[in-house]
Amino acid sequence: MKFMKLGSKPDTFQADGKSIRYVSSELLTDVTINVGEVKFYLHKFPLLSKSNCLQKLVSKANEENCDEITVGDFPGGPKAFEICAKFCYGMTVTLNAYNVVAVRCAAEYLEMTEDVDRGNLIFKIEVFLNSSIFRSWKDSIIVLQTAKSLLPWSEDLKIVGRCIDSIASKTSVDPANITWSYTYNRKLSVSDRKAEDGMKLSQRIQSVPKDWWVEDVSELEIDVYKRVIIAVKSKGRMDSTVIGEALETYAVRWLPDLYDGLVADTRTWRYTYIVETLVCLLPSEKHFGCTCGFLLKLLRFAILVGVDDTLRENLVDRISVKLHEASVKDLLIPAQSPQTTLYDVELVQCFVNRNVMHEKYVHCLTIENSEETEDFVLGPELGSLLDVGRLIDGYLVEIAHDPNLSLSSFMDLSKSIPDSARPIHDGIYKAINIFLQEHPNLTKSERKKVCGLIDVKRLTTDACMHAAQNELLPLRVIVQVLFFEQHRVAALNKNAHNASNTTNTDEEWEKAAADDCKSLGKQLSDVKINDEVPKNAKLTKKSSKNHRSGIQLLPSRSRRIFDKLWAVGKGNGENRSSETSGSSQSPTSMIPGDTKSAGSSTRHRRYSIS
């Protein structure tokens, strides 16, 4: 920390209790000055030789035959006045970042200018500020913190403005020219400090990140902090990502971690102002700067404290653009009255709708650009949509536990995801399964409607095995699952036959087909089912001559259906099984054309597994 010593005489100020200060001298004091609650018994000559204000006050007191002078609203209070008085006596005083603003304001009040005496206090303080304080990162931060209690004096003297400009200029300096001594909030452990001391200068410079300054400025009050960030942005040399990180660091520093007690907190008005200010300071580019998690945290606070609707819409737009970066936990925003659900599903629905619109716009723009340049450009929207699809499926799993969640809300949010964003339907199947468990009073029509969201062709083997045993699903869905699994097994054996038939003899092919059957049966029998097996599930024999080891555990209803399907496949060959394989829409609408290619090979039919 920088400091400056003034004067050379010993300090002879004495205290008599807390409210009396006097100078120990052979000469009797001849003036009493009241500053706040403290009386100062001093001598006129040293004071009048430095202060034009005191000259006027003493002259006025003499005219009124008044023994005491009262100084009202004195900036800096008794401590600042005492330093100014000591300077008038020539006593040694020390100025530093903690007291320099108060003394500068006090000197301005007392009119200690060059017109009164050359080399007066104002001149010396200005030299100290410009040559030392404003050149030091640490001292500039401290001065800015102390200046708030001295408004409007510190503002009128441009101390605040000069400090802000100094700080903003330093944040824009190339990190290669920064050393960690610039920061004063960075605390190192003993081992880290030793390691840093042993580093070469070049290594230490390379270790300085672009955001080295964000923790220090986060200690400022929100009004001053706002002006600092605006000044930093106006320089035009700071990345939006760093600005976003600075805002997030400030939110972590000043906003509470717990949301529950926020509304009852007496400082809610302060949190409201902080959130509103941070939203206004967000980078202009919605795609860059802040993380989606931070934006969702701000929105959650904004909803709780009731910020302006325009600012909330700003946050919703930004979150929608970056929705693919969010996590399910981030989206679990509690619903507000009059909503009856546990979480704000309508808000998430709004996120998805705007995200889909944005991705469509980006996709169209990408196509236009590729046509102009005659080059095919693959935009990033596909990966983003897949991430959003996984995110919303995970969110549906969480909200499905809420008994107050309506069927329409669940289905609307499920349908809002484009078909291309959900290549695998395991997530939506899991959410529907939980929804059916938590909503046992759904009608048969409603159960069919919600299960219509599932495309069984997009379920993995694990999910198909679970669905085949799920008593909560409508019979139609189970039929579709069984048909599809039958078709999938047949297709696997058909591929194995075609590959083996080109190189192997009949005997070798027969052996390979048998091995394939055993392998496939083992794979399906080893499938792990997460939920509990229904009580009426039965274990089929692994050694069945019809090779039905593909579905090891089936409830009685599903087993009867599978037996019928097996009988059809056994009596009519693989061509029939291909015709009747299931889909998400109709059990009889599987791939056309398989009937011709499947019935021509006797060996194929002999070793096929329906």
C-alpha cells in the first residue's frame, strides 16, 4: 500500500475522554471548534494561515462575540478534521488509501488551497493521488470503497470517476504485463505460495488469466460496481466471456445461496436492485458471455423478488438461446401462485418454444449462406437440438412425479421437442412410466394418448424388455413392442445368414446360425431391468426348441400375446413375421417388401428366429 508522510514536528494532540481534543503547548488555546460531537481546543494562528474557511468562521465569531465555532456536516468527521489541523501545525501525518479521500474532502471544505498558502494540503493530496493511488490497483479499489461514505464530496471532486477510469484501464492491460501482485483478494496456501515463489517470471506471467480482476471488483457496492463494468465494457478490449464471469462472481458474492428465506428477508429490495443491475450489465451478445446456469439463477431470483417484466423477458430470451447448456437441476424453478404444480412447467415450455424457433431461424440462415457460397455448411443446431431433447426428457422424468401435473401440460412439453431431437425414446418412456404410476386415475383413453408419444422402434433393447413386462401400458403398446422385437431378432439373423452364406459351406453355415441364436438368446436373457418384475411374470425355458430365449421374463398377458405371435411366425415362415412386426403406429405397418426376400430360402426359414 502506498502512503505519504507530511510534516516533521512531533504530534502533541491530546485527548480528554472521547469528546475533547487539545494541543499540549505552553501557549493557551484561543479558539474552540466543534466538529460533530468532539470539541477541539486549538490556536488561531496556525489554522488561519492554511484555511480560508476558518478565517471566515473566526471573523464571524468575533463579530458575534461567540467563543466557539461549530462546523456542521463536516466531510470525514472529527478524524479528518484532526489530520487537517495537525497539517496546519506542521505535525507529522500519514496519508494512505484508507484516509486520503476523507482528508481530501475535508481540505476542500476548509479551503486549504494554494491561494492561502503555497504547498497547501489540497495540492499535496492531489500529487499523492495522481502519482501513487491511481497507479496502484489495490489502492484504487480501496479508495473507491471508501468514497461512497463521502458522497457527494468525493463525486464532485471527481475522485470516484478518476478511480473508476484507473481500474477500467488496468483491467484492459495485456495479461502478459500483469503480475499477481495486482490483486489483493487472492489467497494462497503455504504450498501454493512456495510454488509461486519458485516460478520463473515468464511462467508466472503465463499463469495470469484474463479474468484476474473479477474477484477484486466484486467487493464494490453495486452502484460503483455498475459504473466500473460499464467503463470496462466501453474500453472495447474485454471479452464478453470475462464480463459474464465477472457478473456471475458478483452474484455469488452478494446474492444468498438459499432461495427459501429470500422473500422474507428485509433486504429483498437490495437483492431486487442487484438482480436488475446485473441483468442490465449482461453482454449485448446473447450467444456469448454468461453461462445458462447463471442466467437461470438470475431468473429465479428475478421471479422471487419481482423484477420488471421487461428484464425477465430479456433473461428468458437469453436462456432460450443457450438452453442446450442447461442442466435438469437448473430448470427446476418452483412454481408461483396461482400455479398448483411443484415446478414452473409453463416457463420451461416457453424456453423450449423459443429455442426451437431460434434453431429453425439459424438452420434457414445456414442454408441461405450455403446456397450463396455453393458450399454445404452443417450448422451446430443439430447437436444443440439433441442436447435440448435429452434435457427435456430428463426434466419430464422429474416433473412426472408431481401428482398435480396435468396430462395436457405433460404432453404439450413432450411434443414441443422436434422429432429429430429425440432419436432414442428411452427417456420419454421412463417419464411416461413414472407419470402413469403417479396418476393412477387416468382413463383408458388418456393412457393411450400419453403412450402414443412413444415410438417403439426407437426404444433400446433394455427399454423394450421393460415395456413388455409393464402392466401400466395399454395392450396395444405391448403388442407393438413385441412385434418390433420379433422383427429386430429376425433382421439380425437374416444379416448373419447373408454374411455367412458367401463364404461358408452348408455345414459351417448351420453351425454359425446356431451359434448366433445362442449368442442372441444369451444377450437378451442377460438384459437388466431396472424396475421390479411384476408378480405374475413367468420364466420361459432357455432350451425351448422354438428358441424363445429372447424374452426371458414376461407377464401372463404379454406372454399370451407373444405365444400367438410365435405361432403365426412358426406356421407361415419369416415372411409373415416380417409383415407383422410392430411399429409405433400399427403392428401391421412394418417395412414393406420384406415378404419377397424372406420366403425364398429353405435354410433361412429353417434356422430363423421369429
